[in-house]
Amino acid sequence: MPEADDNGQKNYHLDIPMKNPEYGLRGSSAYDWGMSNRLARVFNPDTGRTLMLAIDHGYFQGPTTGLERIDVDILPLAPYADALMLTRGILRSTVPPTYQKSIVMRASGGPSILKELSNEEIAVDIEDALRMNVSALAVQVFIGGEYETKSINNMTRLVDMGLRYGMPVMAVTAVGRDMERNAKYFRLACRICAELGAQFVKTYYVPEDFETVTASCPVPIVMAGGKKLPELDALKMAHNACQQGAAGVDMGRNIFQSDAPEAMIAAVRRVVHENWNPAEALEFYETLKSEGAEKKDKAPSK
Ligand code: R5P
């Protein structure tokens, strides 16, 4: 029998105004629920930041040092990351479908290191991205590069497809070898990506005026790792980027090429989500490293 509406036991909380659910991620207030939900799988809602582990290097340079055996060397790091950034080939061949964190899928590619890198095409169909249950797509954008317009067109087409299905797009600002990496360049590149629809942007840290890069970009910026640095320098870079407005990091070589990758990713996690300073994080790294891989700091809470 249906419930009578007059049983006198209902509580409408008439004194409590209806709350509008809010996520609060930079630039996201007008997104649809599915888009926001996917972003919330990448950017931890408690901290507003993400620790992405970039392992997509093989898409243009083959078996990169540290990534020769992703099943052996990388899967143990996965529990520490909020998201794995990888290709669909590695996802399907190597990552168990029981993996519960988010996937940011490399969706552009084409040229190898033997050719002009900016000459990319879209490399993943939106339907396949949905089939793989990914949380965001990643596309390289070559501002100032030879195929600048083509790479921007790849991005805007992915953004259009993504908007149809609630799939965020991360633009990755690629810098050519002879281009100057400074705040002026990254302000330009990041702003163009955001203006043309990317829901978040991955870009490099610069020691001077990085906060102007984050301030002038209306969507979250995730710091790119870049070539391998000494651990303390990498921790300082991640710390500075987060303190200067980055919504986390997407690091590859500085984690998986470390002497102790698991200790390193655990330390980076503390920097990103708990604002640890670089010295504290380095000490933590050294302790975990000396204890060996077995006594790891498992299952991080944030
Ligand atoms: C290139 O731009 C790609 O996104 C890389 O394959 C990767 O994500 C770079 O990561 P990292 O520089 O931290 O090793």
C-alpha cells in the first residue's frame, strides 16, 4: 500500500534552506554534473588538488627509462596517485580493471621522436574513452610550434566531444626545444588553452612569476614534472608550484626515475595534499627509502 502523505511523521526541515551542492574547483561552477563528477575523481575534493602519475611517455618515445615494465615497476606506485596519466594501450594491456582511482587518458599522438613532434592528431575516440571509463582526456598543445593551429584544433575538437558526454579535457602545453620557458610564454599558452575550452591545463613550473601563470588561467593548472632532478629539487618545485596556485602535479620521471620511486611518490603526495615543506618531505623520502620498499606508507588517506 502506498505511503499516506498525512501520517504526521515526515520531517521537511523547514528551518534549513536547501543547499546547492558545490564542488568549488576553479572555473567549474557552470559544468554539468557528469563533468564535475569526473573532475572530482581527478582533483581530490578535500584538498582541491591532484597527484597524477604521468606514465604516457611511450606514446612518442617508446620504452622510456623506468617504464620498461609498467606491470613490475609502476603498478606498485598507483595506490599513491589520484590519477594515472597513460595511453589506452597500457591501460588495457597492463592496468587491472579493478583499479579504483582515476585515469587521465593520453588522447593525442602520431609523430615519434624521429619526426616533428607538434604534428599530432587526435588518437582516441570519445566513445572509446567512455568505454574505458576514463576521467579526463589529455591533449598536447604546441603554442608557437610548427603545427600550432593543428594541435589547437585537436584540443577544441576533443573539448567539443567531451562537452557532449561530460568528459573533461586537460591541455598539455608542450614547449619546443629552442623555445624559452618563462612565465610570459606559459601565461600565453595556458590562457589560450583555457579560453578555447580546456577544463584544466598541465604546464611547467618556472621559478619567476609562476603565480601570474596560475592567476591568469581561469581553470586549474597542474604542474608538469619534466626531466629528472635531484629529489629535493623536485620536491621544492612541487611545493612552490602548489603554494603559487597550482592545483597539484602531474609528474613522471621525477617519480619513476627516482632511486626509490615509492618513497618519492609518497613524499610528493604529502607536499601536494598536506602542504609539507620540501625539507620535511625529503626526510620522509629518505626514511622510507632506507626502510626499503616493503615498509611502505600504504593507502594514503587524502
Ligand atoms: C609529454 O609532454 C607527456 O605528457 C609526457 O609523456 C609526460 O607526461 C611527461 O612527464 P614528466 O615530464 O613528468 O616525465
